[in-house]
Amino acid sequence: ITSTDFKYTFDQIMSGNDIYDTTGYANIESVATPDPTTVVVSYKERFAGWKGLFGSSYGIMPSHLLEGKNRNALMKDGYTFSGGPWKLDGGKSGWKKGVSISLVPNENYWGTKATIKKVVFRFITDTSALFQAFKAGEVDFLYPQPQPDWFPAVKGGIDGATIKATADTSSVEALWLNNSKPPFDNESVRKAIAYSLDRDAIVKRLFGPLGVNKAWQSFNPPIVAAYADPAGFSGYTLDLAKVAELMSSQGYAKGSDGYWAKDGTKLSFSLKTTVGNKRRELTAQILQAAFKTAGFEMKIKTQDAGVLFGKTGPSGDFEMTLYAQVATGPEPGNCAIFCSVNIPTEANGGSGNNWTRTNVAGLDELLAKVDIETDTVQRISDSKQADLLTGLSATSIPLDPLPNTLIFRNSIRGPVADNATMGAFWNMNLWTLKG
């Protein structure tokens, strides 16, 4: 790894048309490489989270292998190179799309070399099947989204296994509303939706056995709770009288079927979420019942994660979605998902990450300041003001701080722990196996 790899990576992030997010990198003026071991990054505008750049989001790409070539074509099916402690087993053949990824130690790694000879990650999208695979001894480590049907076993313990769970996470699961598409292009309707739910009761039903009983009231996750102002959304509690007031103010009236309608058209919308996730299926059913009581018809549609996150979200082909937004570092920063400049368009190659098409007066300025402000007190103030604005407009609706859960066999030894932003496998090269 040399300085030219940093410069190449920066150039690819800023010039590529398949880049997920340029936050922070867009603040850079230039990347200079005076010698192979020195990188000089000059900024045209401050960026508070500068320490997190050139890290886990994109990694560092090898310029000597990719320069002048079609990077996407060379990497889309796997690759043989690695700058970390692991590499694909057999090169590209180590990745079987939709099935598994097999890793072996990288003998050229500069740090502590892995001692486990091989690690296979299996893709099991059905959450019930995932837990059964662990109980049957087919897998040795789970890093799953928590599922209510597991909780009795988790609470009682599993023989020969260690279980760790925490709500101090980088994730916020929410109802993401398309602010540019009916019916949620109407602020009053968005607010009525928020008043239709007892979010605390929903969260307690889903995660109570893990000690998580209250809804999260911000889009800033728990790991940056100091930057969150719960007053933004805490006022949205179940209030059907408020729902009626808001809907009536927009010309809606309930029909004989109990649903809100306007000009002879019933207000109906779909919720899209990932297929195979039993907890999300349960959440959708709870929401559907609550919305029906409040006079809204909600239909449930599930999609493969690749479709939901690769096509549906970026294209805006949804009215409401349910998923968790995960912070990529221990820094606040919601401009990427809420600033209007990040709405996917033809002009930016569809790479913007503001899938909800949020565009609230004054919000861009506050969130942009959060990204660049280096004074912590001012940064906290700006972030909290942004929380209040998103709540005031009910741009989307936060539900829960999605807990992180680790379940692994006691034969896995070493410093096994969840890292809120890097996940459970960040230091896997330090693990060992007993037996």
C-alpha cells in the first residue's frame, strides 16, 4: 500500500458514476503524494469527520492494479488482491454470489496475521432458518438482526454458546417516507401517520426481552446520542383525535369502510421491506393493524435486499419503506440522507443517498454545518436544531435503535466483541479456535 493508492481511491470516489456517497471527500481540494509513504490531503472546506475518510466505507484501492482500467468490471465479481488480514479463497472463486464468501489468511498482510485457516460466510436470508442452522451446528457465529422468536432461547442461554446484545448501536430503524410522492408529499398526512402509532408499544413488543422498551426519537443513532434532540419526535404519540384533525384539514373524510378518502379516492399506500426477515414481517403486520385503526390502508410488499437497496430506494419507487439506516462512523452526519443536494437525479448519476427526497427549508444549512463544524458545542447545537426540523416536518418516522446481537460458539476464542461502526468481524485476525 503506497500513497498513490490513496490518491487513486480519492479520484475514483470523486469521478466514478457508481459511488454511493461522496460526503467528506467532496470537501477535499487535492491529494498529493510527495513520496510513497506520505499522503497530503488539502481541504477546500472543513470536514469534521475527516478522520473517518479513507477507511471502512470504501477502503483503499490498489492503483498499480486498477489504474487506467475499468475498475467496476474488474471488481464486480470479486478480486484477488487484499490489503487486509484476509483474502478471497482462490481469488474470485471465493465469492459465490448469494451463497457464500470464503476467506483465507493474507500471507502478505502487514499487521498481525490470522491463525484461523479458513472462514466461510453464508448468506441465509430467512431469519428463522438462520437460527436453526446455528442450533443444528451448521454455522458457528451469528451476527443477526434480533428476532422475537429467538428471545426465549437467547434469554435462557444456549449450551456451548456466548450471547451478547447491545442497544448502543449505529443503527436506527425507521419508516422512511417518500416526501416527493403522494400521499407523503403532504406534511399533514405525514404527521397524521406519526400520530397513528404507539411507537413505544411497538418497540417493547419487538425488543422488550432485550431491555429495549422505548422508541428512538432521532435519526442520529445511539452512538452519537449527544447530538440528538428527542424533542423532535417524542411528541408523536398515539392520538387519533389529532389524526382526524390533520386529515380533515386536508379535505379528507372517512368513508363507510373506515378509511380516509378525498374526491372519491381512498388514501392507500404500500410499505416495502426486506423479504425473509421475520421481525420486519411482524413489524409490518403491527403497523398495518395500527394504520387501519387510524383509517389508513397499508399494503405490505417484500423485496430482496438487493432490489430494495439497489433499485427501489435510489429510484424513489416507494411510498413507505422499513429498514435500518446504519452510520458508517462514530460521527454525526445526516446530510447524506436528508440534504436536498443528495436527492438522486440524472445530474448526479443517481448516486445521491437522500432516497426519501427530503427537502425542508433550513435543513440543508444545518446539516451541512454539522458536517464541517469542528467546535463540538456548536456542532451539537446545529445537529439538535436539525432534529427539531425533521420532527416538525415529520420527514420520516424513527422507530427503534436496532440492537446488535452476537451469538457464537465457545470454541471461538479471543477479543470477540461488536464494534458499533465496523461490525463484529473487524478484528477476526486476532481470534483463535479451540479444538
